[in-house]
Amino acid sequence: MIGMCRSSRCFFCLFIRKVRMVLATVQHQELCLVACKWLKKARNQYDLPKSGAACTFAISEVSSGYQSEIADAFGVRTNYGVILETILIEVKVSRKDFFQDSKKPFRIHPEKGMGNYRYYLVPEGLITVDELPLGWGLIEVDPKGKCKVIKGHVLKTTEDHWFTANREKELTLCSWLLSKIADAEKLAKERQKLVAENNMLRNRLEQLFNS
């Protein structure tokens, strides 16, 4: 392993630090995508540690407003249009970053944060269950990018992982996402049109088969 000198002006040391920062950023971005994929992954009742959160909708690296919480991954699980639960995932690639997370205002006051369920997603072996804040879950990612739930609500244990989420911030996030759609009303009408056409074609096929 290459040693680092103590000089703050050493070009080589500055270069190495920069490379490490870039690599950490890339790893963080990749794990955010892994987290988003896990949120949308189906439940696996036969192998709960490999189960996903079965979210209807999920997105990575998005803010809930000015000077507000930035979710590395955020998912919403619904049933017939009714929100059942929201899930927040914080991605950490270093122990220093993990411990600094506890200083954020929405960690000090959990009711100000997003997510009815909250997880840390980390490279395998980075942190232990004993180091987790109360109620938080843990997802480990192996070198192949496979997720394993170490702790959390999907394991269906008796431990309480439920948080009272800041719905106002969650709605702000969803509203911001909708604003990025050029014309949400037009998109909704196009969808209704496609559904109607699909139903009409299905009815015609049924008539042909029954005639």
C-alpha cells in the first residue's frame, strides 16, 4: 500500500486524495442504483434476506426540497392507489460517512425525515447491526452487486421498524418529480386512451372467438 506524506501541498498526495474521492463518488452512485432496484424488487417469502421491498415506485438521489433531506433512494408501496408505506435508503461507502449521518437534523429528529421504513445500504462488512440507529434496517451488497437484508421490516421479525414519516416532505418530492413531466394531464389522458383502445381490442377478440 502506498504511504501518504503529511504535507498538505504535496501534488502526489492531492492527486491520490482526488482519485479516492472520485472512486467513492462512482461507487456511491452505483449503489444508489442498486438500492433503487432493490426497492422495486418483489418480496420473496421463501428467502426473506433476499427479498425486495416490492415498491410500486422508486427513484434514486432526489431531494425533498430546499435545504431538505436528499434521499439516496426512495420508494412508495401502494395498493389500489392507497399508500401502504414509504421506504428511505441511505447509501454509505465509508464508516466516516455513516457516523456523520447521525448529525443531520432529520436523524436527530426522526419525525422530520422521510420513510416509514429506513435502511442503510452498504458494501459487505462496512458496519455492524449494533451500530445502527434505533429502528433502522441494514442491507449489505456483495462484490457482485447482490443485496442481502441483514435487518429490517422485510424480514418480518417482531422488532418495530416503523417511523412516522414527514408526509409533507414526501409530497414535495413527488410534486417535484411530477413537475418534470412536460404535461402530466396530457400524459394521463394518453394513458386513458390507450387503456380504452386495449379494452376495445380485447372485446373484439372475445367476440371473434365466441362467434
